[in-house]
Amino acid sequence: MSAPSSSPPRLVPGHGPAGVEQAVNAFGLLRDYFEGAIIVDARSRITWIDQRYRELLKLAPDLDPVGLPVEAIIPHSLMRRVVETGKPTLLDIMRFDDRQFVVCRIPLKDEAGTVEGAIGFVFYDTVDYLEPILEKFETLHRQLTRAQAALTRERQAKYSLSSFVGASEAVKELKAQVRRYALREGTVLILGETGTGKELLAHAIHQQSDRADGPFVAINVAAVPEQLLEAEFFGVAPGAYTGADRKPRPGKFELAHGGTLFLDEIGDMPPAIQAKFLRVLQEGEVEALGSNRVRKVDVRIIAATAQRLEAKVAERSFRADLYYRLAVLTVLIPPLRQRRDDIAILCETLLEQVMRPPGQRGWMLLPEAIRLLECHDWPGNVRELRNVLERAAALAPSEVLDAAAIRRAMPQSAPPPAPPPAAAGTGDLATRLAAAEREAILAALAASAGEKLEAARRLGVSRSQFYEKLRRHNIVS
């Protein structure tokens, strides 16, 4: 029978003096605070157990556990893990039969740091003392689980190929091409005018690929300030700059590991970022801002743009090697004016998403209204069509949308600018040039349904130049 709790731990062959001294010291320091104690050797065999622990475990009086593996007496013990790892578990809840013990486990090491065994303590034979802490932990755990589930849903594809509405031959060919590309691993470049559904197709490619179970991470390159793009793409190491978080912040490449990274408006990527971005595509490695550590990433890139990248390559504002790396599999989305046969079915789908007044069963679009819509060029494509339908529904006195309702909702051409005041001398030419430039900007905005990037493209100027001209001519759009 083992010694009572007031006796020092009993030695067995192979238990080193340094480890025993630690065990004795720990036993003497804590014996007034624990409900039971046990010591195992380097092979996780029991070398000593006190009387109170025997009573907690309800061991038979004639059973001597010394020399037995600890799991033979305590099936759910983690003492072996402490011995193998050399790391303590300072607070844990251990199940034994229908009870739960609050325990602590500490490795015993010699002067050279070699683990010679471990000592375990039972502080409480019930978890009632910890119920408030456990309840708070369970609450936090549930909140974390819900947040993780929401984040996972947010990073999944939101659209499938069926979300791209259309029955024309152009759409049928487009969907067939997307299905083929989805099964490949190459980088995809989606080209199309604003409002044609480039992001929707990116979601569809991911959803039909082998990476569908992985994350789908999207970033609009044009919407992120140039000085922040590197951090957004590659992440930030702790303390990389003044005010940086103390914890590492992963970039979009790491967040998309195992899945797809969608880069919208890729044509607006600054030249300073293009070289580092190209290296990631070539090597599959990212290096966080302020870090010397390189990490491997497995990401499929889908890029999209409404700009003519070949022209940007020719003018040296976009790297040719990056363009050819991106344009492995190219998808060209036809504009709405090239598939007018789809307008009727598009209207039906879009009107289902428009809010209806209480008691109204649904919107009714008359044939004359559809014919009017089919005659428009739709420079803003499906996005512009949706806006017109929402505006018509808001203005209509009933659920019937006729040609008059659609005509009221159609975008109006920009009014001609007021003639400049008469000017004399050398200032007359400058005034007329400024008026002509202002008129051209207004016309481009009207033709682009208010999309500034598209208007800038039509005028053949950069985004920054276009915004400067808007400010100079006091144009609010």
C-alpha cells in the first residue's frame, strides 16, 4: 500500500536525485492546497501516489499501483504527454468515471534539463468552484464559433454560374468557356466593360473548381490607397512600422491559401507593386511587410478589368511579363448591347429583386417597355439596367411598368453647358478650351452611367488626371 500524503515521495530505481528533490519541494509547498498527488517516472509509470488520491480514485486497499503505467489507474490522464513534451499543464479539467477533477501537471527535470518524470496535483474534486469561469469560457467559445462560421461563409463564393442570367448564344458560349476554365488551375483574366458581371463570373469559376471548399477572397485594387496595397496583399509583421499591431496581420494571399484570390480592377495596380506581385505568381511565396520570413501560399488568381491592358503595356504603365502571366486563360464578357435578346429575361430576374409595396404580387413589365429597353445602348450594362428598373419601380403609380414609366427612368443626356461669357483678348481661347473640356467630361460621364473609371477610359486619361479635371471644373458626380 502506498504512503499517506504526509510522507515524502517514495523512490524507485531510475528516478534521478534532481527530479526527486523538485517533487519533494513541490509536495511540501502545496500539500495544504491539493486534494491528491501522483508522481510518474520517465516512462510514465507510477512511482508514488498519496492516500487522498487513492481515496478519490476509489482504489482497493490491497492494490499497489507503483510500477504500473499511469493510464492503467487513470485512463484519461495526460501525464504521459507532459513527460514526452516537457511542457506543464497548469490548469486542466480531467474526467474520471462520472466525476471531473481540476488538476495541474508539472514535468520533473534534472540539472541538464532532461525530463525524469512528472508530478500531478488534484486541486478540486469538483468543478463547482470554476463554474463562473467555465460558463464565460463556453459563452466566448460559442461566440468565436459563430464568428468563424460567419467569416467562412463570407469567404465562400456567393454566386454560381446560374446567377449569370441569359439565354443568347453569346451567353451560352461564355458559360461553356467558364466551365472549361474552372477545371483548370491557370490564372484567369476576365475582361469586360463596367457592369457586365466580372465579379459574378469570378465567383462562378471558384464555385465550379476543385478549390470550391477553400476561401474566396476579393480585393478591389482601385479602392485601396497605393501606400496600403502592399500590406493588403502580403500582410504586416508585428511592429513593421509605427502604429502597427503587435500581432501579425495576414495579407490577402495568406487568407486565400487553398482557395482563390480575386483581383478586381487589376489595371489600376501601381507599378511599384507589380514587380513584387509577379514574384508571388512565379514563386508561390509571400513576404510580409517588415518581415524576413518567406511563406509558401497555394492560391489561384482570377483578375478582372474594364481597361485595355494591351494599351497599358504599350504605354509602359503595366508590366508586359505580369500581363502575360495573368492572361493564361482569358474570358471576354460581351456587353449588354451585343446580347439584346437577354434583356427581357434579365428584366424578369432583376425585377424579382426590387422591393414591392405591401400587398403587391409582383411587377409587370409591358412589351412596349421591353422594346424601349432593347433600343438603348447600355454603356453601364447590367448594372445600369438594374438602376433603371429600380428607378422606374419607385416612380410608377402601380405595379405595371409601361413605356412611359421606363422613359422617365432612363438616363438623361447631360444638358449642354451654358455658353461661356464673352471674353476679350488672349483669355478667350483658354475659356473656350475649358468649356469644351468640361462638355467632354459631362458627356463621358453620361455615356458611362456615372462610372468615373469608365469615363476616364473613354477620354483616354488616367484616373488621377480625371479626378483632377473633375475638381478643376467643379463637377460633382
